[in-house]
Amino acid sequence: MLELTGIDRTYDDGHPVSALRKANLTLTEGEYVTVTGPSGSGKSTLLNVIGLLDRPDGGSYRVCGVETAGLGERVRVGIRGQLFGFVFQAFHLLAGRSTVENVELGMLYGRHARRTRRRLAVAALDRVGLGHRRHADPRTLSGGERQRVAIARAVAGRPRVLLCDEPTGNLDSATTATVLALLRELNTAGLTVVVVTHDERVAAEGDRGLRVVDGTVTEVVR
């Protein structure tokens, strides 16, 4: 489904820093993969390259058989909107808008017509157990509820891959368990899930583990 071959990514903020070095990775549909590694090792860069949020400096990245290296930004945005959903440590919910409106915002650049967004948003909130809070302001929700709204926003457009960057970083242990159960449920239903985490408990939830150190991606033997 996703194939990265020899991916390089270097940032230059006065001096070059290699975030990814000849990274190779193949992901098949329906996998649940966790990615660990020290701070600054390249984990988030890997996730951003996978999600077409960042362009590699070298190597090949094929998405469903399509080479993305030479694609224009408009085409990349289209693929990103159709294929990927994103969940981050910060919830990125807009205060003053209801939860269902926040979920709808995640579909603005997708393939869904305006008239279908509300229906999909309500269905996504029901899926994460928050249909009864669809009209609530995010400021009235707990941290776990906010993250579930963020997950609803990510999956409302029916992506095939869910990319999560430290999705439990702001949550306590009990709430973390709830979010992990939800991610497993989504994966069991067929969604490919990739989770970047510092938490070994979260990492253990994946069926497959990767580790990134100094930009080099290796498989974790389990």
C-alpha cells in the first residue's frame, strides 16, 4: 500500500541535519504499526513524509503504486485528503464551534460534498461514542473527549490510513487506555493505523514495531 525506498530528508537551519537517512519501509493495508525513538530522531518527519505533509530530498515514495516524488502540490493535497487522516498530541479544536462543526472542518479539502459532511461528521462522533456531545463547545469537554473528537475528525472522511503523532501524550493512564481501545477498534474494522509514541505501553499495542534513531528506520523484533 505504501512503499518508501531510500528516503532522505535533511533540514538546514544554519547547519544541515539529517532527519531521515536512506529510510526503507513498506506498509500493507490493515496493519497497526507503532514507531518509537528518542526525541529528534526523525519519527515525526517519517510520519509527515508518509502523510505527504513533507517532501523527501531523495528516494522513492509510492502510494498505492503511484510514485509521489514528481507530483505537484495540488495532486498531493488530493491524495492526502482521500487517503490519510491525522491525529496529533494537541487536539487542534476550535473553541466557539461545536464538536460536530470541528469534525466537519476536517473534510473541507476532501472529496465529500458540503451536503454530506454533516452526516459523516455525526456518524464519526457516534463511532467514537460522542454523538450525544455533537453540539458541545470543545472547551466543555475533558481531555479524553477532545482527543476522541480529534479522532472523529480524522476518520470522518473515511480515510484508509490513520497517522497519529503522540496521540496520548496529553492524557492520563485511564484516558490513554480508552483512546488505545478506540484505535484498536478502528484497526479491527480495517483502518491502517500508524502511531508515533514515546510511551512503551502505547508502542506495545501495535502488531508491528519500528524504531527510528538518527534518521535510520529499523524493525523492532518482538
